[in-house]
Amino acid sequence: MNHIDTARHSRRELLARCGTGLGMLGLSSVLSAEAAESRQGPLSVRAPHFAPRAKHIIHLYMNGGPSQVDTFDPKPALEKYQGQRPDSIAGLKTENNTGGLMPSPFKFRRYGQSGLEISDLFANVGRCADDLCVIRSMHTNVPNHEPSMFMMNSGHVQSVRPSYGSWLVYGLGSENENLPGYMVLGPGLPVNGAANWSSRFLPGIFQGTHLNAKADLAQMVPNLKNSELSPIAQREQLDLIQQLNRRQIEQSGSDPILEARIESLEMAFRMQTAAPETFDMSHETATTRKLYGLDDGGRDFAHNCLLARRLVERGVRVVQVYYGNFQPWDTHGENAKTHKRLCDEVDPPIAALLTDLKQRGLLDETLVLWSGEFGRTPASQGTGRDHNHWGFSAWLAGGGVKGGMSYGATDEFGYRAEVDRVHVHDLHATMLHQMGLDHEQLTYRYSGRDFRLTDVHGRVVQEILA
């Protein structure tokens, strides 16, 4: 039986027809230990379609759109044609008008045994070059933040589809039912806010859980501890509330909102035990803290990279680490100055994360993705660069992906993906594949039709797989 193929009914409908429903699943731990063992919950681990190469995903999200020609896509032709606007790019329209070509002020060097070319802005990441697969031929649909953020997260330019993290937890469950299977680390919120990690028409338990991640646990998870009631009293109180919720479902039928509330209440109760240990960095060794630079100011992004490792180490399926509030990589002005500042902050902890995962044997089972929602124009916008959806770079590491290589290419100026083009749908198909899921089979019945993350598109990029 293929538990994911819902050609006739949604999972919720099938469970309801069996007299259970997601609400009963949420109460399984309340009934008895034996009942909990005999009944699967919505976050229980489920079999993939085929043997996976990865168990977890960490997405390092540079929200705002980093410049590919300043980071991972060297274009020496920009110096030759500086200030010019060749005919080959004349018809490429972006959100705003741009001027002539503007070369990168940063030098590219060859790193590792592979000789992969990477900008000096990412010199620390460059030391991990032999683990990186840089896709230089990414492209997406539109040059605007909001729809492109939705596309990168959910495979659609509107906020009407579940995020890829929700799809993955729906399809595979999580290896730790005491923590959300899909976690999103701040600080702050990117453009679109929580809509980026919404479960939409999938059950609410699969939605991403956002943490305004700070070094102070109380700021990350407010009201985690109940100072008024003991754990036993809380459990008794919750049992009563859940009995009333169950009675409502029995009388009125399946209610997705109520079922999601039942699950969230149970998760909140379990997190009181699991979260403090997970988020407490005090037990990390001095060596690890130094690796991430936590004692050199303890910047939020470095803290969240380490927290991402701790989360996948404890079985969380998907972790997204957004760089900061809103869209900090949106460099319409002072592109060089801003990229230098941003990369100075993100380069060391990203390298630390890759190194740490590898040392712990976690990189083989963790697929790390670095990307924004699009790139930036090689042509100038004053001292900045405009949005560019025609071509940009992303990279993958670990999780059964070949390292020490680049794949695809943009034109000679870095404007448009031309060789071995990779759409966001293809990236999603490849991510699911590495997690053991066929993107054409991972479906959910809603509103009279079967939906999937990649819609009717997507190709697994087999050329980059080990």
C-alpha cells in the first residue's frame, strides 16, 4: 500500500472513514502507552518511495536575492564590457531599469582539490569547496520578491500551495515527535512572513514552526514553562480539553482547524520537555563554540546555524535558516559594500555548519541548500543591482549530491541561464528525490484534484547526484 498516493481520498478523509481522524491520533499518547505504540501519529516516520540518500534538509535562505556574479558565478567578461549594454541582454527586462554592465569588485579564486571558483566573499565556505555542488543555471518566473519567495518555498508564485517543508513532513513524518518536524529560524520575518512556510491545504501539523531565534531561550519560545501548574496537573487539564475536542469531532464530523488545534496542544505539551535541552547551547564544547564564533559577539545567524545542526541531530526533518528580517540581500544600492558586510557575517558560520556536520557524520544524511529567491543583474542600478530571475546561483552540499563541481552556466555576463538550465521546480524534484520521494507520486487530494509540490513540472537533476 502506498500511503502517500491519495488518488481517491485525502489522508484525513481515509482516517475519518476508519473512525479515527487526526484528532484521535493527536490523543493517542493520552489514552495509554499501548495505544500510543499501536497507532501512528501524523508525525510518525513513514516509509519513503525508495531508499533515500538524505534524511534531513537545512536551507540557508539568503532572503532578498544575493548577487551571483559577486559570489559563485565568475564573469570576467564584465570588465571587458564595463558600462556597455550589449544586444544579447537588451531584451532581458527586470523589475527596474538598469544601466550598463558592472563588474564585480571581488576576486574569484580556485578552492579545494576540485578547483571550484568562489568569490573572496566566501573564502571560508571555499575551504569546503570539495563538498559543494554550485548550480549556476537556476532560474525562476518573475523578478519580484513576494512571488519568487512563494515559488522557492512552495513551487507556486501565489500563496495557495503548501511549502516544500510541509510536503516533506507530510510524506515522511519526523524522527522526533517531541519537536515540530519543520522548523524555521529567524530572527525577524522575511517578506511574506509565515505564509512562506504554510501547510495550506495539508493538515496544520505539517506547517513550519517559526522561532525568533535568539541566544535567550525565553525570547525564542515564549511561555514554554508553566509556572502555575505542575506537569501532572497540565496533563490532566489537557486531557479534559482534548476529550471535549474529541466529542466535538464525533458530533460534528471532521474539522481541520480543530484537528490542527488538538495536534498543536499535544506538541506544545511535549515541547516543554524537549525544547529546553535542544535550544540550550551551554553544553556545546568550547571548540564548537569557537568554530561557529558564538563567543565573538554571538551573532544571530551563527547561533541559528548551530541550532540547525542540533535540530537535525535530534531528528527534525526540515530546518530553514533565514538570514534576517525582511530582505537584507536586496542591494538596489551599495551592492558591493552591503555584500561585503553580509558575507562577513554569514561566511564563517556557514563553513562552520558544513564542517561540523561532516565531523559528526551528519553531512551524508543532511542535504544543505544555500539560495535566495533569485539573483541580481550584472548591469548596474546606480551603485546597486536589480532583481534578476533570468539566472542565478544556488548550491547544495551533502545528502548524496556530488561535491567539488559546478553545474550549468549563465551567459558570458551572468544574466540568463543558458546551459543545463535548472528551474525551481527541478530543484524541488531533486530535493524530494534525495529524501526518497518521487515528486510525481507525492500527492494530496484537495478540491477535487491531486496536487503535488512540482505541479505538472520538474525534473530530477540526475547529473549532480553521486
